[in-house]
Amino acid sequence: MTEHLNKLKIIKAKANAIANRIDVNCVDSEMQYSELAQLANELGGIINAIEASNNQ
């Protein structure tokens, strides 16, 4: 489980890094940024839920 959690954290970090490199002055790029930011947020929620369940 820890290995999978670490992989999710890496994916979340990559999504955030890509989102931060996108030019938000372009409409298409702004939509991509929003999608990546949402994905990173969803991954963060999953990671938090898994960590909370492991600590019980």
C-alpha cells in the first residue's frame, strides 16, 4: 500500500509541475491548467483518505 501511495504522490507532483508551466494567457492552455489542477486536487484527496485510513 505504501508503494502505491508514493506513486500517487509522484503523479500528483508531476500534475502540479505541468500545470504550473502552462501559459494561462491562452484559452486552451487555461483549460488544460484547470483540468490538471483539478486532477492534482482529486489525487490529493485520495492520498489524504488513504493516509487517514492507514493511521486508524
